[in-house]
Amino acid sequence: MASTTLSPAKRGTGRSSIGLKISMAVTGVIFVLFVLAHMYGNLKLLSGQLAFDEYAHHLRVFGEPMLPKMGLLWIMRIVLLVSVVIHAYAAFTLWGRANNARSTRYAVHKMAQASLSSRFMRWGGVTILLFVIFHLIHFTIVKPNINADYTQAQIDASPYIMATASFKIWWVVLIYVLAMIALGMHINHGLWSATQTLGWANSPSARATAKGIALIVAALTVVGFLIPPLAVAFGLIAK
């Protein structure tokens, strides 16, 4: 039987692809941890203006005086920014290599067997990236007042008012619903893939557990993030 020996270039590409997948897995886990923490903070909207504004204030002064004001937030931002760059670079590089290999019969066969989450993984990631840019402009960088019932001074003074005023606008809520669905699908497939890449799902039972955990985390993320905007939109939260 004839054997096939990979050229040094092919072997190098394979090793590089493994490294890119590991980078995606590690940064993906970082994102999931941040997303869960962010979801917990958003749920504080249900506790009212005082509780939510106090929570937002404590995030800014957490760790003082050992950390400067906003120190924790800047650490998180830098870690997330670096992770986004690494994750996006790895994703687009692997995407390009997959497109180049798609002409082979094996690649086409594997594509046909891909799950729904897997098929939407790449474009879902692009959708999430665009949403993150919108979200940062909306709540962090510019903080535009898009609700005529409130003044810019009110929006700037209270994170609670800024959030509830925004979620009273139907198209903002629609953007969040669609983005959270995309995020849930991305987490479901991405977390499952990360467990395989990192060697945490090497047996049938471990794979079943990993799939279950990925599905639970994805569902929890979608539901947890959508409760506050939908509660505001349907008048279940005052203000």
C-alpha cells in the first residue's frame, strides 16, 4: 500500500492550524466568561435604578486605591481587545484555508455534514463583531441619546436610564434579540469545539457532557441577556 508523506510546507501549515485553533479556543473561553459576568450585571436592571447605578459605579472604582479609577474596566478592555484581535485573526485565517481546500471531495463531504450551528459559525461571528461595535458606540464610547423622552444629561448621569431609555425603542430591542440568537449559536458550537481542541472531550461520555454544557451555557446566555430588554420593552420595568 502506498503511503503519503506530507511536505514540510504542509506539515508547517497543519501545525500552524492547530495553534490557531488553540488560540481561538482559549480566547473563546475568555469571551464566554466575560459574557456570563456581563449578563449577571445586566440582570441587575431588574433590581431598579439605585441598584443598577450602584453596580455600575462600583465597577468603575473596584480595587481602589490599589487600582486607579476605572482600573479594572481598563484591564478587562485590554484583555478583551487583545483576545478579539487574536480570535478574529485565527478565525479569518482558518476560514481562508478552508475555502482554499473546499474544492477537494473530502472538504465538500465534511461541509455537507456540518451542523446548523457550524454553518452559521463564521457569519455569526461577523454579526457578533458588528454588534459589539454598535454596542460600544451605544453604551460606552458615544452614548447617543436616541430616545426623545429623555435628555442627554439624564442619559449621561444614569446607566440605568441610558439602558431603559434605549430598550423602549423597538428597533434597538430587535437588534439585541437577533444578536443574542447569533451569540447563543456561536457559544453553543464554539464552546463545544473548544473542549475538543483543548483535549477536554476525548471520550464519548466527556463529549456528551461537553455538548450538554455548551447547550446550557448558550441557552442561559440568550435568556439572561434578553430578559432585561424585553422586560423594559413590555413595561415590566418602571422608568
